[in-house]
Amino acid sequence: MKRSLGLIVILLSLVSACKDDVLPKPKAMLRLEYPAAKEALLESEHFSIKYNEMAKLKSESNNSFTLDYPLMKGSIFINYKVVNGNLDKLLTDAQKLSYEHVVKADGIYEEPVVNEPYNVYGMYYEVKGNAASQSQFYVTDSTKHFVTGSLYFYAKPNYDSILPAAVHLQKDIRKIIESLRWKE
């Protein structure tokens, strides 16, 4: 009896040993696809830009605009200021605002903006990590006009979760910067 019980245990262990090892499934990311951008034109008193028609334009004033993306739960805030001998202060404030996110950011990458034919100069900041804003920019003509922009999401920052939407909206921000034209 003991012998047959031992034989059964050995046979069961051999049979169960032939199964494949259970491996954890690799982590996957949600694949989000957004519609192709269709351009709309924003004409303000001081400048014009092209923006993604998917955004809902909200005008706070003639100098402050919000491009709201409800599908992505994010917004791009755009502000205009007149340069009146205060360019150094405007530049310092814009740069300081971008680097306030360094506490939570894994990295901040700067990309100079130079569009000589249209007299547009500035800086684009891409923020990596769990920072409140994923992108910031400022552009100026150095004599009359100064525009700042920031990308924010409606949720607590979780970089892995918002990355697909952030990348999509960063493309829209680059289009805004490239299309900006000053009005005299």
C-alpha cells in the first residue's frame, strides 16, 4: 500500500512537472489614436496662429486664450503681453515658470525657436516626468510682442498615463509656434 501510494505521488509529480512554467504577462500600454489634425485659424489683435480644430477655443480676453481638448482632458493656455522695455522681465518670468516644474520632472528639454522670416524667436520646453505641465513655450519679436503657452491636464500628473495625449498635444504646440505671425 505504501509502495503504491509512493508510486502515485511520483507519477503525479512527473505529470504536473511537464506543464509550461507560468510567466507573468508583459506590461502593455493603451493604444490611443486621435483623429488627424485639421487646422483652424485664430486671429487676435496682435498675432495669428493655426491650431487643431479638435480643440475648443475659449477666449478669456483679447490677450488670453485657452485651447481646450476635452477628449484628452487637457488644455493649452496662451497669453499675450506687450513688450514695453520689459523684455528681460518677461523672459525671466517665462523661464522661471518652466523651471518651477523641475522638482517633479525627470528632465526638461529646451528647443530654441528661430523663425527669422517671420521675426519669431523663443524657446520650447518639453517636460518629462510627473510634472504639472508637460510643455511650455515663449516666443517674441524682441521689440513689441511676447506670447507664452503652457500645456496642462485636468488630472493628477501620471506621466505614463498622459504620455500619448501629451505627445499629441506637443505636436499641436509646435504647429502653433511654427504658424505664429505677428500683426503690426
